[in-house]
Amino acid sequence: MPVVVVGNLTVGGAGKTPLVAWLARFLVEHGRRPGIVARGWGGGARAPREARAGSDPADVGDEPVLLARLAGCPVWVGRRRAEACRALLAQHPACDVIVADDGLQHYALARDLELCVVDARGLGNRLLLPAGPLREPLARLRAVDALIEHGALPPAVSALAPRRFAMRLEGAELVQLGAPGERRPAASFRGRRVHAVAGIGDPQRFFAQLAAFGIDVVPHAFPDHHPFAPADLAFDDDLPIVMTEKDAVKCERFAGPRHWAFPVRAALDPAFGAWLLERLGGPAAA
């Protein structure tokens, strides 16, 4: 069974989770039966377990809950990815491809394809931890099967990878947490001041996305995977509070009409899907 690993070279966010959700939906649309394994950062679970749409993020992590809602396939978490794979397959034996979220440096898990997401804004001084943000040297890109470019990269970085495909994150609506059916165009908040809350790897990206709609952003950056509590959002005014979809799964239990999420979805170079299917042996037979 093929294993597709999605990862990056830097600490912080680069767009891995939206790409994993895209991969799962794409594979389902082409007749495959994917399953997702993840570490479950921010969750307390040690033994492998399934993450469902209604799971507690404090147990299985925020990103797995979000993936369970978006991907349309089983999602399992575990500190050891290989154990999570075995547990997933025991419960879902029809699964025919595994997608590993944030697994590039988890070398205990064998893999057939490596996809590395790189956002130029996260490269910093291009030095390894702790002197810089890199988990591995940039030369590691020579070994991956494809580089997923989230935004324009310096030519010297792009040239390291054997194949490159562009990705962008798209979003245009705000969703009210207390009433998911209540959706408004993000542009309808143009000129309004809002509290923008982000506990992700790159909060500035989120703030810039909202500002691009003409929204007057009051930024509030929190650590990645922050376990939000009501006090974190107790601002002394009645302004709307807008957050990422990843943060929203942790705030739903105490959300009110002021709380909104800004969902984004990955959009990939059309050539990427064709390349992926070819590497996996084509779509499943009808």
C-alpha cells in the first residue's frame, strides 16, 4: 500500500494541513480509499486512536479534528505513525493509500512519495535549529518527490527539487461558530474593525489574508496549537472576533454570535493531480 508523506523543512505552518485535506478529497474523487495518520499535536492521546469530527481537540489535536471534518476519510493519530497506520488499517481494511500529515522527518514510517511544502516567508535565515527555523538543510529538497510551492520561492530554492507544483490557499467567506449555516462574504466586513485571533504557525499570513479584504485587523497572535479558553477571547468591546478554522474547533464550545471562522482551502496546479495519480498507479477502477 502506498504511503504519501506531507511535510516541510521549517518549524511553524507552511500549509501542510490544507494540502492533506486536498489530497484526501482528490483521491476519494478518483475512486481511492485514503486514510490519514497524524501526530496529533496539541492533544494528550498517546496510544493510536481515531479522530472524528466531534472528537475533543484536547485529546486528539486540533488539526486531526479539522481533517476529520474536511477530508472525507478515516483519520488516526499516534505518536508513532507506523502504529497509527496499523490501527487505522485494522479498523478500515479497505483503505488503499495512507497520507501522513507532517511526517517528513518521521523516518520510522516508510514512504513511497514525499511531498514537501515550502513557504518562502518561513525560511528565515536558512539555518538549522536552534540558530534558524530549518528542521533539515535545504539540500533535503533534492531527495523529495515534489516540492509544493506555497507562494513564490527564490529560484535557488526551487531549483533544488526535481519537481515543483504551485499551491495557494483560497477563502472568501466567514462562518459564524455558533450558527454554522450563517455565512457572509469576507468582503462584507470591509472597513470594519475585528479582533483577528490565530494560534497557528504563521499568524501573520492569516492577518494579511483578512486585511486583503479591507478589514481593519486588530491582531492577536498565540502559540501554535494554543488550547484556547474563554478568557483568551474576553476583549473589552463588542467587535467581531475572527479566527482560523483550526482554532475554531477549540473555541466552538464557548463561541457566541461574535465569533467567526475564516475557512481556507488549498488550490493546486492542475498538473499536480495528474502526476500524483500516475505515481500511485492511476485512479481506482470503476
